[in-house]
Amino acid sequence: MEFKVKHIGYAVGGLGAAYLVYSLLNRGFSFVAKYPRLYALITKGESKTYNDYNFYNRTGLKGNIDGKGSKYPLLKRPLTTYTVGQIKKMQAQSRSGANGQLFATGRYQIIPSTLIGLQKYTGISDSALYNKITQDRLANALIKHKKALNNYLTGKVADNDANLKAAALAVAQIWSSVGTPATNRSYYPNDRATTSTESVQKILKSYR
């Protein structure tokens, strides 16, 4: 898919367009993500970098396959080279077991129960690679599953303050690093918001 997109760039826009496409691909843009600007903002507080599809959280201790932080012992290669089924098996491990539990995974920090639910919702197979395309599809499903958020982004409701705040609250309910419209603190008491609701609302409004 990405190979074809690069060559389409050459065909329709010359070297300049091809370079732009190449740059986007190398920043983690898979051409599957429906709301890339929103995702880029949110993941600053989740997976730390724009292209951290290999980031994971092990029983509350952050780490990644590049050796930064606490590595999960069952991961022997980048997260994106495993299948969805393999990720689920590692997420199903007991926290008190010898290896601990692989918990929040990938760019969007998807936790075990959420991955199971999203897989059923999207129809993504166990054999699908947990790569950037699959992860972006899961993120799209997270958005679609939240009615207030999806309706605002798709123009199904009026662009007013109440609907904007409802959409922003839905974002905070998905990602704990985002502040709620009411308090600008995380929706989850034990987590800390590092992304303000104002910045989220600004991005949401840009899609209208």
C-alpha cells in the first residue's frame, strides 16, 4: 500500500509531491488514519513521539523495544512485527506471572479489553500484523465508537459549543492524558492530563 502511494506521488505531482508523501510516511502517517492532526496531538501524551507505533506499557512501567525503559521479556522484536493474535496473548498474561503483563500497546496505547472489543468491532483478524495500518484502523474505530465525537467530526451535529465540548469529553474518555472540558484534568483520577482540552477542541473544530 505505501509503495503504491509513493509512486502515485511521482505520477501526479513530480518529485515535490513524492518527497512530501515520503516524508509523511516516515513520520508515521499510514494513509489510513482519518484524523491525523487529532492523533498527532493526542499521542504526544500517550506514545511520546509521532511515530511510536512500537511503544508499549508493561504493568505501569513504560518501555519500548528499542531498549528505553522497562522491556517486556516476551517481546524479541518491534511490536509492529507481531500479529494481533500474538499481542492479545501477551496482553492476557497475568501481572503476577513470571513475565508480567503487556498492557497498553502501540501509538494509541490500546489496553487489553479495548483491543478485544475493537477487533470484534472492526473485523480485524488475529493474523493481521499489529503495524501502523492496523493501529490506525483501531484508532479510527475508537473515534467512531464514541457517538458524540464521531457525530461532531462527521458533521452530523451542529458546530456549537455544547457539541464541541461533548466531543472533547469523549476524547478525554478514550485517552487519559487528555484533560476534560470541565476541569482540564484527566477523566481518570489516577492519571495526569498532559494535553489540554483547549488544544483538543481547537483541533476538533478544524475538522468542521
